[in-house]
Amino acid sequence: MRYLKMLGLVALASIALTAAAGTGSASAHATLCKESAIPCGSSYKSGEHITATAGTTRFTAGLEVTCTSSEATIELTGSGGEGKMKSLTFSGCKTGSTGCTVTAGGLPYSAEADVSGTGPNGTLTLAGGEASVNCPGIGLTCTYSVTPLSLPIDGGPTASLTANGIELKKASGGFLCPSTIKWDATYSTSNVWVHVLCSPASKADFTTLEDCEALIKEEPGKGSWAPIA
């Protein structure tokens, strides 16, 4: 049967995005930029939001719940890729001809971006909360946990966050609810590049790369690492 549950993404997203609802880890490794230049002259700052939208979104487990659209909004909480997914919505959901609702619970989800190589791509890690699917016409009500999961980010002027067969595990529901479901969607937004957070520099404020990534200020002009944004 096609019964599925919504994950708390997503994943876009920029997306996002990590593991305890609301905050990222103390030492992140990426900065989210509004331009491709390195160093990035314009980065996303704490308090700014990134909203990504998806068209057809599917939750599959034997049968399928399909939504016509989905939207995710991430708020940045730091300069090292830390953030939280504040909202995740799904519209126009059904299984066959039966109407359904898919709802993200336990928001905000923690979210943290990390860079792949030197960028502009990366990953968004999400965790915390749960998602539910309700199809009254067939007596289906299921809840699935949003365990830590990673979604790839393709950075650029048209950036994307992709959920490709992301598996969510059942938290509660009757025997009709599958033990797992798979989530597929591609969320798109504009002007997001993922870059390394720190780079070597002369007369910088950080002695080590680790301190720079943790954003622990040292003596100005005495170190050899600096944030690129």
C-alpha cells in the first residue's frame, strides 16, 4: 500500500543544515554565499532565510502518495553553515484518487551545510522532529521520524537540494503503515553557492584552521587563517 510519511527536510533547504533541533555544531566547514566569487563578498548571514520550492514530491512504499508541490524555508543561525528548517509544507497530496495531507511536525529541524571539496556544491544535514501522512478515505494515519539525513546541494545561480529515495522510518501508526517510506523531491532556489569557510591568509585573526572554522577569535593580525566571507 502506498503510505508514507513526511520527513522534515528538506532538505533544501538550503536548504537546508544537523542534529539537534534548532542549532548546528560548534565547528562547521562551509559558508553559504550569494555569489560565485571566492572569497565571497556577499554571504548569507545569521537571521537570513533561504526558501526553496519543489514540484512533484513523492512518498513511496509499495503504492505512492504524490504531492503537487512542496516548500522549505531555512533560517541561518551562524556564518559556518548552521541553520534550522523553520517550515516544510506539502500541497495537493493524494494516493490514487484519495486525498491526503502530509505534515511536518516538531519544527524547527536542525540544519547544517557542509562543502564538497572546495565548492560550490555541498550537503545539507537535517535532524529532529517527525512527519505524518493522513489519508482519511482509506483509514491511513502514519508518523515517521526525521533521523539525521544528508541531502546533496548543487550550488549556483539556480541551486537545488535533492531528496533521492531518502528513507524515513515509522514512528507510529497501524498495520497499514509501512515500516519505511522513500521520499523523492528536488527543491530549487536562486543564488546559493557553498564555499569553504576558511582559507590561508597573512595577518589573519586565527592561528589554526580548526579555530577559524569554530569562529574562535584570536589576536587580530597574528594568525594565518581567515574566513573567506
